[in-house]
Amino acid sequence: MRRKISLVSQEVLYLSEETDASVKQWIESGQYVKMQIATRAEQSLCSKTLAEEGQNRMQILTEKIQTLLSS
């Protein structure tokens, strides 16, 4: 009986350690994904800003061309 209890106890300990390792790996993966999402969000914001600046410059250029053609 003691031997069975000891074996079950060892198995529970092993499973507990295995579960702990899996949870740590999931946490690390989650942190990596979070970092990637933050990077992509920053890149998207930068792209949006550049596109808006380009659009504004094109608008100014179009207005200047219209002014030259009207003169």
C-alpha cells in the first residue's frame, strides 16, 4: 500500500511539474504575441501618419498646380 501511495505521489509530482512547465511556456508565448501586436500597432500608426502626410502634400501640390493653371 505504501508503495502504491509513493508511486501515485511521484506521478502527481511529475504531472504537476509538467503542467507548471507548460503554463510557463504559454506565458512566454503570450508575452511574445503581445510584443508582436504592439510592434504591428506601432508600425500601422506610423504608416497611417505617413499616408496622411502624403495625402496632405498631394492636396497642396494639386492646389498649387490649379493656381498656376488659373494664372
